Amino acid sequence: MTINDIIGQEEVKAILKTMVNNSRIPHAQIFLGAEGSGNLAMALAFAQAVMCTNPIDGDACGTCSSCHKASKFIHPDIHFSFPTVGSKVTSSQFGKEWRSAISENAYFNAHQWLQILGAENKQGNITKDECTEIIKKLSLKIFEGKYKILLMWLPEYLGKEGNRLLKLIEEPPENTLFILVAENSEEILNTILSRCQIIQFKPLSDEEIVNQLVLEKNIESTKANELAHLSNGNYNAALSLLKETNSDNNAQLFVQWLRICYQNQAKSLIEWSSEFAKWGRENQKHFLDYGLFFLREYMLLLLTQNKSKIRLREKELQTAVNLQKVISYRQIEPISNIINDSAFHISRNANPKILMTNISLQIHHCLKNN
């Protein structure tokens, strides 16, 4: 994978190629961008370009021994770190799964990755043991490349364990590079942010997504345009939509939940909360994230009444149109705040059954009191 292979991000490409050409590479960088913007794919390509023995115009040649190893994610001087599941687990235990996942889709998200690991009711994290292993790996001599590279995907999952890496990031061994691939800078320690150069990734344009879908997936431009419109600059979302059928599980479940909240029938509410508790925390957070996305698009519909601008599929859009009789503009903010707070509490191991029962009652109150 070369830098030129990455979708869009022309400004970022120019910056990174200049770094490689001039051999002036910051020892610690954060590739910061929303899901599906290509920051992970670009980090992988940049690491290959840095290791390439015969770079061409700041990009990897794709043919040297270093490029062959880097493109297969087995270069001995490129180390990967990413969220895993369990208290004493390290990334090296999931090397096979990691290589398979990024080979298939380097634009994937944390939820998809944790499902591959079988997260179920557990949350992802980058552990103390992982930090210890990183320190050991980077203390070793370079095997065959010009640098040692640590590519960490989603340092947000470090939490307080990030303090263990501060000294290493600030004063790394000679020719050691850190590439942190992040989506939310607010969840990263300020002490880490201050030690890194941040490279910002923009959401992809609809045109860039359309071109890539036509090229990579060989689909008709009409279908590609529809997927690009719905994906809102997120190439991973476009790929997910391509695989899905017309009925989306989260969409159906979210509308079903709103209906239960509105009716406020004790039996249905308890049954729903009990079912929700069985999903596992990652699936629960994913569902709540969808709810926030739906409400954002619903608010845009209320404000503009322009269906062509709404990034919902046909059935979801029709549901949003029907909801106008039930949910007003003034109700969206309190409902969104309730859902957003709930996602936070889920990540802090709140009892999901009690939490869902409580927020369902709160949303019922919002729906009945305009």
C-alpha cells in the first residue's frame, strides 16, 4: 500500500511525501481524523514509505524487499499496537487477526475490530502489559530498516496507562518513530498530545468515495452516489452499506425502542431492557451511537424539510418523516443528551438493564412533555 493509493487527503499526502523526501520526520505524530477518513490506511502507507529502500517522489516504490514486508504487515521494524479485550492481553497475541483485518479493509472501526476479537460483554483497552511490551520492543536494535516504528491505532483506549509511555515518546531511542492514529483527541492525555505533531484528516468528499467504490468494487455510479451520500465522508460506512440489505437492524431497533418509550408499558419496557442487557457493551454503545446519528439527521430534516440533504436510507427517511408528528425540534436536544450520557455510563460499566430502564423512562417524559 503506497501513499498514492490512499483515497483523497491530497494535502496530507503532500506533507508526508515532503517528510520522506527530506528525511525530516517528526519522532511522534498523531494522524487525527474521523472514522473512515483514511488515517489508519495513510499511516500504514507512510510507514512503508519511510522504510522503503528506493522511495520515488516521497512514496514507497512497492517493489523492494522492505516494501514487500511492509505491505504484508510483517516488517520486523514496524510494530503495531491496538485495542484488545482482557486485562493482561497484548497486541502481539492478535497479530494474525490484525493482519487479516487491515488487509481486507484498512478503513474499519473499533466496533468491527472488537467483534472480530469476540468482545461480547467486554470493552476494548490498551493495557498496562501492552505498554510494558511496547517499551521492550522499542529498546531493541533496528533489525534491517532505517527506523523502528510503533504504529498505535486508537490511543484513546490507553486511558491513564498512557502515562507509562510519556518518557518514551518525549525521549525515544535513536531513529524511533511513533505514529498514533486517533479519532478523538479529547480522549487522549494532554501530555501525549503536547509531545506529538498533529496531522489533521478531513472527511472524504462524496466524489472521492464514488470514484473509489466504482474503481474498487466495480459498482454502477448511480449506486455509488447513493452510498457516498449516505456515508457522510466515511468510506468504511460506504463499504458497510454496500454489504447490508435494505433493512438495517439498528434502525429497526431504535424506532422500536422509541415506540416502547412513548407507550411506557411496564412489561414491554422491562423486556426491552432485559434484551438490551444481553447484547454486550460494544454492541450497546454501537446502538446508542446510531441513535445519536439518526437524531442528528432528523433534526436536519426538521430544520430544512429538504429530504435530498438527509443522509438516511429510504426506509429510515420515511420513519423520520413519520416521527415529525411525535418528536418536535425542542425535544431532540434533551433526548440526545440522555442517549449521549448513557453511552458514557455504558463505557464505565453501568448495569445495562437498570440504565436502559431509567433512560427509557426519561425519554418517555421528554416525548410526553413537549
